[in-house]
Amino acid sequence: MRGSEPLSEQSTVSTIQHCESHAATHFLFRVCESHAIQLFSLSVCRVFRDTVIFLSCFSCLSRFGIPVVSHQTCFLGIALGCILFVSGCNPDAESPSTASQPTTLPPVDRVQPGDPEWKEVGSDDAGNTPSSEPVSNEEAEEFARKWEESIRTGDAAGGAMLIDMDALSDRILAPFDVNDQFRRGFRSGMSQTIESILEQLSAEEQKGGSYRVVNVAMRGGQPHAMFRLLGSDGSLNYHDLRIVRKEAGLVADQFFIAMTGEDISDSVRENAAPVIRASQSPVARVTGEDERQRERLNRQYEMALAMRSSDYVKVMQIYEELPSDEKESKSVQLHRLVAAMNLESDEYLQVIDEYEQRFPNDPSLPMITMDAAVMREDFEQLEKSYAALQLWVGGDPLLDLMVASTFASFGRVERADEIVADIDVNAVGIADAHEYALNMALVKKDHEAVLTQLRKLREYGFGYGDLQEAEGFEEFVKSSAYQAWLSDE
């Protein structure tokens, strides 16, 4: 097992499997004292790891932005959905431990890399100064390139080295009085989790998804790199990494996930807090609180397993059986949201509404409320969510194309044209951009544009059947552009 060299492979795996099966967190303290604390902290991460990894790379189709055609069925099922990275938010857990670790992030600064005002990194809101030496535009872009490349090439170990594991772990454990052994075990578990996440993202690339840097910009006076995670099914999320300089070089000490509206440190700490507190308290063992927390952990683990097997009905059944206080956590509500998305539309809308009521003004809302806006044809809400997300991302032409395609599909062609007026579809560099452009061209009956996009998609390896049988191509097959398409073949 990576990151646990002081412990034997067999001993570590055996103990952690026991912890995963029974969530017997306090059991580890009864093992030999030299290994027990480190094993417990490692096991806390390992128990949560399936939830974290699965949700970080999970993509499911929603009802957002459904274009007309697909290279397989001529009905493109691409949608803006939920790729979650979360391990939860218990409402009774500690709030973020430092001012430098907010539950949200400000929009990108107007100052961008390359501008004369791009300057040195100062201390953050908590007074922590990563380095007195500035991070240059070129260095920030190089860092973003390395992170992106590690995922594209499947170099999970190399990518994990770009994350400041000490900073993430220390921030998670800041509210707790834990010793060095516990910290080492916890850090090892976090390192394994990050590596596994990178492995899953790389696997998504292999299936046809993409992970690309969309912006390197200043945010709150410090350099950040924003990445677009596009699933193989077209689902979307964004990651934000804050870049700091340490003695060994540039690393990311914050990892913010747009879909959850939180940094990974906040999510893990808030979910792990009750378990760690109960494990440290002799009173909790007397009162049975530690047992209640182990039961809570088991329920969360069962929910994650049901989600991993796409058993959405079971996810909803587990949710209905939860105690009322557990239903209020963000982790549980996000599980419920994803499950409902794959069930009935009416139930999905109800879950979105309840999520918004539970977490008003949460930074995850722009992505989540887009679905409801489209399903209800609430274009005012769609504009609001779209604007908020673009402001945070700093601008993503693919998101522009997705939203424009949605407007075009509802007959709002003029608005669609406004959104994409200055976009070079070829410059986006992925097939999905051409699929959205194709959908808009079909709606507008711009046959030459349809032909152009079909040819571009063929360059990406897309194949098409008989377009005369395809819904949405009825007018195109009557045109001279269609004859040109046939002559290409």
C-alpha cells in the first residue's frame, strides 16, 4: 500500500479491510500502540476514499443543453451534469479552519497573466505567506501544463507531487488535537486518495473525456489555474488549484471543486470531524456516541457503494431511512441529487429545489440550477447561473457553446448567436465544441455550416449512418451541401 512504509503490507491491508467492512474505528486503538494511531488515521481516509474518488470522477447526464444529433444515434445525449468531488459537509462539524481556506472563491481578478499588474504573491487573509518570491505568469502556466499532462499521460504519482499534501492534511486536522503518528497516517491516506483521483481522471480521458486548463489567472491576489473536466458523456465540472511556491518548487495548496462549492480540505474535514472527535473522546465511548458515528459512517459507505453500482433506487431508499440530522448534510444531498437525476424528472426538480433551500447562496448552485432552469424553460435563471459560472471560471468558450446550443434548441437563435459571436470553434480543440456548433447550425438550417461541422467531426473519427433517416437532418438532406457530403464519402 502506497504511503505506509512503516507498516507491513499485509498488516495494513488486513486492518483497513476490517475498518471498511465494519467501520470499527475505535478497534484500531486496541491494536499494538506503535501502529494503532497511524493505522486509524490512514483508515479514516481509506473509509472515505471510495466516496471521494467515485464522486470526484462520477458523471451522469442531466437535461441540460441536449443537441440534436450524435455520431452514433443522431440524438446527442451530451449534457451539463454532475461530476462531484465531495466527501460531505456535516452541519455540526467545524467551519473552515483558516481564512485562507474559504468555502467559496472570489471571481477571477480583472488582472490576468501577462498584464503589467500581474505581480508577486502576497500573504493571504490568514496572514500566511507561501513565499516572498513572486510566481510569474510563465511559471503558473507551466504548473498548469504539468498538472494537465499528468492526467493525460496517466502519471498519477507525478501529479500528486504537485499537491501540497501537508497543507491539505494540516488544514483538515487543524481543529483536532492529534499527534504526529495520526498526522502521518492521515497524510498517507490523503496522498493515496489524490493519486486514485488522478488515475480515475486519466481513465476518463481514455474513454473520450478531456481535462484541460481553461484559465490561469489571479484570484484574491494569488495565481490560480482553472481546469475543465469534461466527461466522456459530455458532463462538466471545473477544478481550481491555487499555486504557491515552496522550497521544493511550485505546488497547489488548495483544490476547489465547482460542483460542490468547496475545497477538498473543507469537504473531507467536515465529514470526518464527527468520527475523529468521537474516537478521541472517552466520554463518547461511554455514551455510545462513537458507536453512533460508526453507524453513520457505515450508512454513508453503503450510499457510496450503491452510487458506484448505479443503483439509484437504493441510494434513495438509504436516504429515506437516514436520521433527520444526517439528511441535512451536503454530502448526502449531493448523493440524492445525482440519484434523482437518473430517476423521475419531477422528483429531480424537487430535489434541486430542496437543495437550493438548504444551501442558499452556495457556490455550487450555478451548476446545479442550470438543469432546473432548462427543464422549466426558465431562461432568466439560466442566464443568471451561466453568468455566475463564467464569472468564476474566467470564461470558457465550451460553456458558451453549450449554453448557446440550449438557447438555439428552444428557438432563441438570436441569443445563441450573441453568445458565440466571438468564438472560434476550432480553437476550443475538442470534438464536443463542434457537436454543439452542429446542433446550432441544424436549428438555424445553415446547411453549409452543418457540412463544415460534419467534416470537422469526421476528422475526430466520428462516423455517421444514413442522414436521411436521422431526425433533425430533414432539411439538410434536401440541400446541395448534403450532396457535397455524399461526394466526400
